[in-house]
Amino acid sequence: MFLDFFESKGHLKMDSFSLVPQNDKSLLLINSGMAPLKPYFTGQELPPRNRVTTCQKCIRTGDIENVGKTARHGTFFEMLGNFSFGDYFKTEAIHWSWEFLTEVVGIDPDRLYPSVYEEDDEAFEIWNKEIGIAPEKIFRFGKKDNFWEHGAGPCGPCSEIYYDRGEKYGCHSEDCTVGCDCDRYIEVWNNVFTQFESDGNGKYTELVQKNIDTGMGLERLATVTQDVDSIFDVDTIKALRDKVCEVAGVTYKKDPKTDISIRLITDHIRSVTFMISDGIIPSNEGRGYVLRRLLRRAARHGRLLGIKDRFLATLSTTVITESKDGYPELEEKKDYILKLLTIEEDNFNKTIDQGLKLLSDLEEGLVKDKKNILSGEDAFKLYDTYGFPLDLTKEILEEKGFAIDEDGFTAAMNVQRETARSARAVTNYMGADETVYLQLDPGLTSTFVGYEKDEADSKINALTTETEVVTELVAGQRGTIFTAETPFYATSGGQAADAGLITTADAEFEVEDTIKLQGGKLGHVGVVTKGMFKTDETVHLAISKEKRGDTRKNHSATHLLQKALRLVLGSHVEQAGSFVNEERLRFDFTHFSALTKEEISKVEALVNEQIQTALPVNTNVMTIEEAKKTGAMALFGEKYGDSVRVVTMGEFSKELCGGTHVANTSSILIFKIISETGVAAGVRRIEALTGKGVFRFYEELESELMKASRTAKTEPAQLSAKIESLQEEMKALQSENEKLKNKLAKDALGDVMSQVKEVSGVKLLAARAEGVDVNNLRNLGDQLKDKLGEGVIVLASPVEDKVNLIVMATDTAIAKGAHAGNLIKELAVLVGGGGGGRPNLAQAGGKNPAGIDALIEAAPKVLEKQIH
């Protein structure tokens, strides 16, 4: 209803953007409808239309600790928005929001209350004089509530619309009205009038281009229209909530504690399903950490509800069923989503048991030290390493009469947050570094003609140095050239940029890199090697054909590789990243274990088979809907335009791709995998070569083989046998060497049994052995222990300018109070060292061999203190 309404008002309906922000370092996740549209608000990019409407999936985790505890908090929501980029302003925005709510949705106008910024008389007048709302029903609020601002950048006053849900939702206070914290008056719509530019220090200037940015939570609107308690009772979310209850065998609204877990799982499983569908992978940093945290909180609350088996994938299936009509990517990525959830839940089940063991050890420590408060550092370690939220640790400890130092926990958490914040280097409104390119006309665009041509003539549209926009570049200057058309491919989609030359009759510019900028601009970055270039002059652009040719082979091979991996490993395999240049290809993909040698061989053979079959490579341009109907593979989280390029390789592979490719797979010549490694949880990486790269690889391998053969003084064919023979010889020599060292150690000690003393009924042998390493000192100790029977052995050996020290105690000696670890601690000080160990065995090192005699002399006194 919302999207259709705003389409009727001339808005372009756009699909929801990915939850992963594009070209915006200020956000980890998209958290509002306007967030992905920021380049249109700043003027960095021209919008496809000046009026846009969206239903945007969003995630906010600022109030994560309250999710489940209240009926109003959630992390995932869909935001309805209508936006104007320098087109309509307050009058239309207010009129349309009123018209939609009262006439389209059918909400009783008497239950709606607008609020405005206290200084915004214009908005007040529109509500009062044009819409006809009585002045006492319009609320003026201060900056905190009704002024949208985010540091420096565009900002402005807001006008919110509140709905009165009735007394049954209220706090029954006499002064309860709009703005009260209770659940009676709920804000459903927020109109932001972006009319100022803030310098971040309280100075505001009027914007020439004023914008409208509105937001209305879909779930909140549904709560109002369906007259239910909370978002968890809305029909679509209730279906998921009921599934949670079914899986756990519990009933909602019977036990407040159980309800917290039901609501938390219901919310979090929506978030994680959508995050995974946009290519986010669990990790210990950034948005991957947000995903892992939500996943683990849901898994842990499943345990609290008594769910014994895995359950997240089962619930995710319900999320996919309920939401796939609006978000078809959920169904497309279903196999992968469910597989990843299962793996991560299994991992957490192992981790949670380790965490419970650690908590148990910490409890024992508290009892031993006669304390009843767990330190904040320990509570944070449980949270950070084992995924234990504070409330879980608190709950377990409270049952046993312990508390937690929550201030210490918060301090540790703040240190981590500060680290994360400083790592997010925000430099402006978009969180991107300021560059010279922001000074360019946003209407400037370039057309890529490199699919058909290696060379082209075109006019220079703009020139920049590294710091400013200029009208000319001269020999020796570094800079960027922008032309109307270019055959140069800019780095994107994992394919490295083209290099080459831009020339006129008198000038030459060496292109080292080609970059894609916002608004469809393609920049040629490099240096003028001869002459001068001016704006508006026509230049000749020519790419390096050899570099492009080798890059094409590697790029086409990645398409064959992806299909081969899906055939060998399964349909859960998705591309998680790639990079191709003229030298090699790198392909990251979703899979949950290392590939076996057999799997690597199968994949390699499949790719080479398609190369030998000489498949024709065709490219067709079509709409995204047509492309999906053909079964073409799309990339995670990628935002596609109205038309896309579909690259097919015979009947074998079909993918959406904007890169450059060979005309026939036979051009690739040959494919060789050179490594397979893990790069993140659930992500593997294959590096491979094609064509000339494979031949170079084998030449280098052959050169190494010949070098090794010469070193081993044998022929390449006999190298393995020679290595085996040398290893056998080495093993025999090592064995002989150990025997000799053992004999030398015994000889160094001499006959020491005559030195045995009795200390309070415990036999003690304290002796010196010259030049014996730690291992042989331990062997020596074992032999002497056998001779001694029961007692304590102290052995010290000077080796160069250091001391090796071993203390051993038998069970009988330990029973009488002897403790090797404590003994060595006291004795090692006499040789300038330290160490420790268990009651039966301890070792130490020292820096003062001159103290050995004093150590041997002190041993009986130290032992005597231990015996009881």
C-alpha cells in the first residue's frame, strides 16, 4: 500500500539495498531507509529520480541488551520511506503522510497527534492551517526529540506522527500524553526536513537543495493497524514466534522469563537470516561479530528454553517462507543460510560447554579465595571468548550466591568498543576519506566501451592532480584523466583495472590504474610522461592488450571454477569474494571444511575438461528479473542496475558479471590450482593459474627440482629414494647421538648415590652434573629415581653461562609434604633464576652457574621446611 501510494505521487520504487553499506565506512550495517541513499542527499551522486520510495531492511543493535526483555525492542525491522532530493518539501511531505495514514490505511484521524521542532513554525502552520489539526493537538518538542543531526553534514527539524493506542496500553497517570514513556502513544512516522548544513560545532547554514527523508517502521504500523500488544504479535512475526514455541514445547504469555527467550529468539533469527543472505559471515570483528553475537544469543536462549538439539536452521526456514515474496534472495540462498547456521550453532554448542567449564573453575576459585564477586575482566572474557552474555553469567552465578563486578565488565566492554570505534576511521558524513574527486561535477559520467574495443578516441571531460581539479596536466605531473568514453576497465567485481596509454600527437599519459567513482565516473590514474593534456581536447586511449588478455583468461576460469565447486561440493557454495589480474586468480567461496586432495583434483579436472571442450562464451544484456529466470548466479549483497550482463559458457556456467571474458574457453589453455586455504569461518580460498601462468609455474618447479637434485647429488627421478635414504641415515645418527649424550650425562654425574642424605625421614639426592641439557637432565633424574626408590632428587647442570635445574619428588615424599614446584622456586633464586611446576616434577633456569654449590648445600634446609 505504501509503495503503491508513493508511486502514484511520482516516486520511483527502488528495491531494498543490501544490509552491507556500499562506499560508507561510517556504518557497520544499514540502519535506516536513508542510509543507502546518502550519496543522493550529499549530491555526490545523481539519483535515478528526484523522488524515491523504498521498503528497506535494517538492523540496529544499540539496545540489544533490552531485546526480549521488553515487547518493543528488536534488532531487525523494515523501514518504509519516501525521499525527495531537492524536489518537494514540507507541505507535500506532511500532506501525503496524513493522506496515507487516514485515507489509505484508514486510521481514525482523532487518534493521530503530530509533533514539530519547537522553532519550526512553518511545519506547525501546515499541520494547523492546512491539515486542520487543533493547536493543542500539535506538540512542540526540543532538539533532542525533533531535530535530526549526525555530527557535521546535512540536518534539520523533524515532524513525527503519534498514534493513541488507547487507555489499555497506558500508564493511567493523569498527565499521560504524547511523549510519555508508556506504550499508549506510539510514534509511527517521522518526517525529517533536511534544510541545514551543520559544521558540527553548532553553526548552521541553509541548504540550497532541501531534501525530505521520512521513515516509518513497517512492523510498528502493523502493530497499530492490527491493534496488538507488540511487534511480536503482528501476524507474520507471530507465525515465527509460534514456531519458536512449537520447537521449544513452551507457551507464550505463561511465564515472563520464558517470554524473554521466545521474543529474543524470534527477533534474532530474523536478523541473522537476512544478514547471512547478504553475504555476512560470522567472525570476531565488525559486522561478522554482530552476526555471531546475535546467533549465539539466540542459541543460548534456546538452551534456556530446554531445546536440546539444533534449532536455528528450522526457525530460519520459517523466516524464509514468510519473507521470500518481498526478498527473493532468501529463497535463492536458502541452502547456504541453513548450512551456515547449522555449522555456527554446532561451533557454539562446543564453545558454550568450554565456557561453562571455565565458569565452574572460576566459581571454585571464588570459594577458595573466600570471595563472592566475580571480576569484570573474567565476566568479559566469558562474554568475549565464549559468547556468554552478561545476563547468562549473572544468572548462573546468582543461583549459587555469587555476584558480578558489573562496573568492571562495563569498563572492559568500553575498552573494546573504543578500539572498534577508533578502527572505523570516520572522516566525514559518508565515513569516507575526503578526496579530490568530491570536487568534480556530480553529473559527470563515463561510458565504458571496452567490451567491444581495445582502443578508442574520446574527449577529456575533467583533469585532476592529486589535490585539485585543474584544466591542464603537464609532463612529470601525476593526476587523473576523465573522458566521455573509455576502453579501460576500472577495478570492480574482483577484476583488476586495465593499464595502458592515453596519447595525443604531442603528449603521452601512462595509465597505471583505472578507478570507478560514484555517479558512473571512470578515472585514469597515472603520470604524464610527455607534453601536456587539456580539458575538452580529444585523446587516443589504448589498453595493454597483453595484460587484458591474461586477465580475461583468469576471470573466465573463475566462472568455470565456481560451477565446478558447486558440482563437487554442493549447492551451498557461493562466491564470497574474488580477485583476478594478469598473473593469477583468487576465488573465495563458502564451504565449511578444507578440500581433500581428491576434491581438488576433481575440481581441477572439471575446469580443464570445459577448457578442452572449447565452450563458446556469450554475453547477453537483460533485466535482472529475466536474468534470474534463466538461472544465472548472482553475487551476495550486490546491487544490480536495471539491466545486467549475463555471461554463459556453453551449457556449463551462467553468471551475472560486468567483467571482461575470453570468446571461447579454449583460449584459457590450461588451469592449475596452486593453493587451497581457509580465510574465515566458513570461507575457503583457492588460488589458481591459467595459460602462461601455469607454464611459468612448472618452469619454476622444474628449476627447483633440478637444484634439489644437484644438492642431493642424484638424478630428478631418484630424488625421492635419495631423500628417504638420507632420512633413515639421519634417524640412525640422531639415535646414536642421544645414546652418547645420555652416557656423557651419566659420566658427568659420576657415582652420586653416596651423596644421598636423609631429611626428616625423606631421602634427598642433590647433585651437580656438568654440561647436560634439560631433556637429558630429566632422563638422568628418572634413572636416579629408580635407584633411589622413594625420595626427592635435585639436579643442577651448568651449560655455558646458564643453569638447567630439575627437581623430582616421589609419591611417598609428596605425602610427607615435599613439593617439587615450591622447592625449585626457592632454590632457583640462588642461581639467578626462577621456575616452578607440579608437586612431582619441576624445572627452572638460571643465569649464575657460580651459585650451584650454594644451591646443593641449601637443598636439605629448604626440603626440611616442607616436611610435616
